[in-house]
Amino acid sequence: MRKSLLKTALISSPLLAIYGITPLFSLYIIDFTYFIYTVIALTFIILFFWLINIFLIDFFQNNKQWKRYLFSFLIVALLSFALLYNLRDFRIRQNTESVLMYPMLLVIEINFLILIICNLIILKQKKESTELDLQKLKLNYLEAQKQVLIKQLQPHFLFNTLSTLKSLIRQNPTEAENYSVKLSDFLRYSIKSYSYDIVSLEDELKFTKDYIELQKVRFENAFSVSIDIPKTCLSYKIPVYALQSLVENAIKHNAFTLKKPLNIQIECIGVVLKVTNNKLAKRSQENTGTGLTNLNKRYQMITGKEILIEDTDQIFSIALNLITDENSNN
């Protein structure tokens, strides 16, 4: 902040000096030569006022501001009287013997302007500091939401996949080996993406496909997934675990069987990613929708937008804008 104040002091001092002396010059009270000398002298005086106010800002810091204002005007007043004494032979009107009041009023007015500018700079610095703190809180919040998703993903999923793997080892060792490779890739991505907030749709889609393959081994033909994503969309960004969470949400909230399979459709239209499934609602809903709520909050924090939900008697659909250079909020 001190650098900003000093920079402003150097720039504004000559401007304030010209502002203060111009009325005398425009009224033909002083000539051009005296005008130039006076501007130079007043520039150094104003710069000195600036240094005084900067010192007072550092000295009082977070103390009551009225003390800083009081000391500032007291010092300026003393300097004004000293200036008046040195300029006691100068007269605004040549035919009067009155003491010149203009210099004192001028320096007080200029000091008042300096205080206003100082306060504006202080407020700007506080605003920037607050925005920085908010940005840190935002990042911490995003990280917390991501951790919630990870914790929701791991326990039940790992329990179910390990149970499936155990059964496969007994029944079909070859399939069990393929299953363990997919599970390894899935967990590797989970660990690798731990430190990211957004990833490419291509990476997230591969992660989701691994998840789908793992679930197909468990549910077999009780559900199907169709994917229609153009290559042009694969370079766009998406919050990490977002697509996988949407597919998991469809599986978790529907009671599907071989006779009544779950059909999930993943498609990308323009920059909009859409996940749609037919509704086969469970009789009792144990899940409160926390995962979807957290994902929505994360998406809103990253992009400034919300995911779009369409919920009818037949289908449940979620759409979100993929993150591009044009619509990125960061």
C-alpha cells in the first residue's frame, strides 16, 4: 500500500499545485514567471504533506482514524501559519493591509484532498485483500466439496467392487483379472486427479467409462449407457468427478432389473453436456441427494452458473455447460 501512496503522491503533487495556484494566475494577481516558481515550490510542499500523511497512516494503522485526521490537520495548520509568516509581505489586493488568508485555506484544502485520496487507496487495498481472502475461501470450499465427493465415492463403491471381484475370482479368473485392471485404472485416476478442480472431458469420460465397465460386471445387462460426444468437445473442461458422479447418481437412485433396465444417455450438444436416464424410482429413497447438491455448488463456484435439472415422470436429466476459454469464470 505504501508504494501505491508514494506513487500517487509523486503524480498528484504537481497537479494539486497547479490546481491551487491557477486562480491567482487567472485573476492576474501573479504573472507567469511567478506562477511557475510558485507551482514548483508548492509541489514540494504538497509532496511533504503527502509524506506526513503516509507516515501517520503507518503510525496509527488500525487505531481510530480520527486521531490521524486530527494530527494531519494540526501539522498542516502549523505549517500554514509558518508559511503565512514567511509570506506576510504578500497581499491579495495591493491596496489592502489584510493578512493573506489564501495560502492557509489552500494548504488546508489540499490536505483535505490528500486525505480523501489516501482513504480511497486504503479502501481499494482493503477490497483487494478481502477479495483475495474470499478467493482463498473459495478454493478451500471447492477442495472440501471435492473431498465430500471422494468420500461418498470410495466406501460403498470399493465394498461392492471388491465383493464383485471376489466372486469373479472364484467363477471366472480371466474376467477377474480384466476387472482388477479396470479397477486399478479407476483408482489411479481418482488419486491422480486429487489435486485438480477441473479436467478435460476426455480424461473424465475415460474415468467414467471405467466406472461403467465396473458396474456392468456387477449389474450385467440391467443397465446400458449410450455415449454421443463429438471429438470437438473432448478438449473442453469439466469439474473433476462430475460426469462419473452424474452416472453414479442415476445408478444409485433407480431400482432397475433385467426386465426393467436402466438406460443412461450421455451426449454433448455444442458446449452442453447432458446426462439423461429413464426413471425407475426406488420405493424408499435413502440418499438425500447430497452428492448432486455438492456437485452443483462446486460447478457454481467454478463457473458462476448452476447445473440444469429436468425431472419428469419418465426421465431425469442433468445438463451443464462445459468450461471453455470463453465461459470460464476464473
